[in-house]
Amino acid sequence: MEIDGLVVAFSIGHLEQGVTLSNAPESPTESSEQDNETGGLSSSSSGQAKNGWPATVRLLGRVGGIGWFVGTAIALGAYGGFWLDRQFETAPVLTIVGLVLGVTTAFVGMFRLLSAIRRGR
């Protein structure tokens, strides 16, 4: 909690001095003026993605999302099979089928998401 208080105090101190904490332009006309002055900004030259986040942070977010997708797909498949096993009293058969379907879904989805990241989408 002490860190949060320091960040707030640091932010308030900068705001009182008139210093902005982000590099984002304050108005849409200011951004177009900056683009005209510099000849247009590209995300590769500035090291930031289109929405202002650094490219590394965006990549880490996407990779973290893939991890959550894989874990959720496997867990839902296993739980679905377990639930069906309880309903039909088929012991481990449907749990194993659900687990295999969950793992398959996870790997196919992970492959597609990683391919999309490689293509830059």
C-alpha cells in the first residue's frame, strides 16, 4: 500500500507542476500537427504500438492471454468430461475424452493465436 501512496503523491506532484505523465497528445489537432512536422510517425520508429503501449508489453499481454486460453480449454474439457461421467456413471471414460478434447482445442487455438502474432495481427 505504501507504493500506491508514493505513486499517487508522485503523480499529484507532477500534475501540480503542469507536467503530463503520458506522451499522448492533448488534442486531435495536436497529433496531426506532430505527424506533419515529423513526416508521419510509424510504430516501428517510435517503438510503440498504435494505441500507445510499447510493443513488448503488448506482446507479453498476448502471450499471457494464450496461457490463459490453454489452461481454460484443458480445464473445461476435463471438467465437462467429469460432469458427464457423473451423469452417465461411465467412470473415467468421458473424463479422458473431455481431457483429450480440451488439450486438442488448446493446442489448435494456441497454434492459431501464435500464427496471428507472427503475422502481426
